[in-house]
Amino acid sequence: PRATPKENSDLERQLQTCEPNSAQAARTYASAPNTSIETQPHSYSNVDAKLFNLRIGPNYKRNKQKASSGPALYDLISMDFLYADEPLKNVADKFRIPHIPGLTDVSTGHAHIPPVLVINTWLPGEEPSMFGGKNANEGETYSIPMVFVLSKNTLEELQDLESASAGVKLLSEWCRRAETESDFRGRFKCMGMVENIESSGVPKFIQGYNGKPALVTKSGIFKRHPIYIEFTINVNMWAFLARKGLYTLTPTFPDFIFNVGFTIEARKDEEMPEVLLGGCRLLNLDPEKAVVDGVDDVEI
């Protein structure tokens, strides 16, 4: 479940004036600082975009400079955690995509950019093999679907794409080209960051990857639906050490806070600075409490 606001916080007071599950409530949650959210076991909240250092120009290839991301282009609406004997290949098969008037039904002004983005990550649910074995699209899997809507600022920028920021223009190009161009689809990047990792008990061989981006190339699956794009990240196709690291990390999720972020890789000066698409702050997520396949449709 989504983490609740702290008692007597500004967020709690603001939400009292909103209709539950309304556009106003969703936007209020999205703009709330983490200090206003209770750190409840097995819950989630919006991520702080500034946590992620992303590419900036000029001439990144030579200068290698990064800086904290600006505000995310999407607001997180929901996430869930499913365990099954095979990956969730289509999120709508098991979960009802939220319908929130004023958020999920708005026109972006561009046919190739729907208002909703669904990112579904598959994590290995069984010991990875160094020498292959099962098909990467089969086997026990944790599926983590996250649903995002375009932020208010992004929607405003899309009204005049010519004068929009570099990040919004790059998002538009990715939405337009990723379905048919594998090279452009492969510019999608994901990042995972464990808070206070030195004292978290996370194995040393994993600590070195904390916060570092991973390009989702052949492991990315792009599907276009009427009001949303669904992008699947198949970790089962990653290199053995990456799969092994995540499999080793999964049982320890309840011990720490894990920030996940996504972006589109910028390569030219005119595409920079990179900006976070969106993300999720996973609060002591417990794999033992994952929804087990076999239940009816669930609202996320």
C-alpha cells in the first residue's frame, strides 16, 4: 500500500480537503516531501528526483559531468508486487489500470504520447543459472508494475513542444520511436539506490552498483495501448552477475529503503540535461507479502 502521511503534517491536512483517489489527491501526494510520509514496512511513496545524478552538458562524452535531476516528468500513481510461476506479460491481465478523471483521460496534444506510463519490472524468483537453463520469459518471477501519469508541468510543456525543455522533447522522441526502433528503445535506463547502504548489510559486491544506471536494451519490451504505454524490464535477460545480485538482494528488501528511478539516456548536448521520468521509494518491501498469482483482478 501507499505509505500514509505523518500525523498533523501539511500533507495530512491537504489530503483532508481532497476527494479520495481524485486528481487533486494524486497531485498532492506527488508533490509531498518524504519527510511528510510515514516510513511504514511494506509500503511505497514517491521518489525524490534530486537523489539521482544524471547527465548534463556540454559535451558529456568528454566532461562526464552529472547533476541532480530536476522534477520528474511523471507522477507515481500506484505500484504493486506480484509473485507467480511465470512473469506478468501484460499488466492489465491481473491489475486494473487506475482511471482517475483529469489525470488518466487527458489529451496530451500528441497522439504518440498517452497520459499514462506503466513500467513493469520482472525480478528473478528462483536462483539464476550462470549457464542458461530456462527461457528468460518463463519461470518463477516477481513482477513489480508501477503506474505513472504525466506531471502537470510536463502536460503544460507538451502544449508547445517547440519551446519545451530538453527532457520533455527527448520523452516525446522516445514515445514516438521506441515502438519500432530498437536502438532508441534501448536508451531507457533504470537506477536503484539503497539508502544508507554502508550500514544496510547489503553484500559488498552489490554496493558498488548503488545508484548506477543500467541501460535496458534487449531486455526492454514496449507495448502501446489506447491510453498508456507499457514498458517491461526483463531482468531475467541481464548478465548473470546482475541477475545474481538482484536475486541475492530480494530477500533482504525488508531491511532497507530502496529508491528506483527511470530516465531516457541523453547523448547530444541538445538532449541534456537528462531528467528523471519517474520512480518509486520502496519502504522495507517484503517479498513474503507479495500478491500470489491466482487471485482475481486487483486495483493498483
